[in-house]
Amino acid sequence: TATATAKIMSVLLGAIGLMAVAPEAMAEAGWTDYALVTELTPTIHQRYEVTVAVQQNPSGCREKQVFFQDYSAIGSQQMYLALLESVSSGKRVRVFVTGECGVSGYSRISSVSLRP
């Protein structure tokens, strides 16, 4: 019937609209490649931000080289200290992105690995 067809079309158009509006919702988790930290920024916004000159970021977030973690997250202090060590020593790091994109298009991280 025409009513059933209209309902199906409405659902399909809604699904297509969601895909167009929220492509970052389909982000993936995984490790970046190793690279140098170019900026580490503590903020008053309950999180720190870090820029790492990576070439590969599996998250699919808008900002490919900027990452964040909330101060309240378990392990966030240890990750911050590892990032600070990287800045101080020039050691390369990789970060594990969770697949979550923040409001600014930054990737949330859950782990940091230093390479000597």
C-alpha cells in the first residue's frame, strides 16, 4: 500500500540522514603508528589534549593527529606521564584510540606506548 511504502521510505531516508550527519559514529579502535609528540596541552576542561605527528589513525575522527583523555579516567595520569616523557626525551609514541570522537573531532585514547 501507499502508506506502507511511505513508512519504508521514511525509515530509509532517516537512516541515510543519520549516516550523513554522524560519520564519526562509525569510528574504529586500534593503535596508531609511532610518531613524535608535537604538543601536550593540559586544559581546564577536565581533559588533556595531545598532538602526535602520526600518519595512521584508525579512529576515522576528523582531526587525525589530535587526541584526548579525561583526567578522571583510570590510567589517565600514567598516560599523561608517558606523553610528558616523550616530550622531554624525544621518544616516539603510539596511542590506542577507542573509536570515540570528541566534540572537536579529536580521538579518545586509552593507552600510550613509548618506543626507545
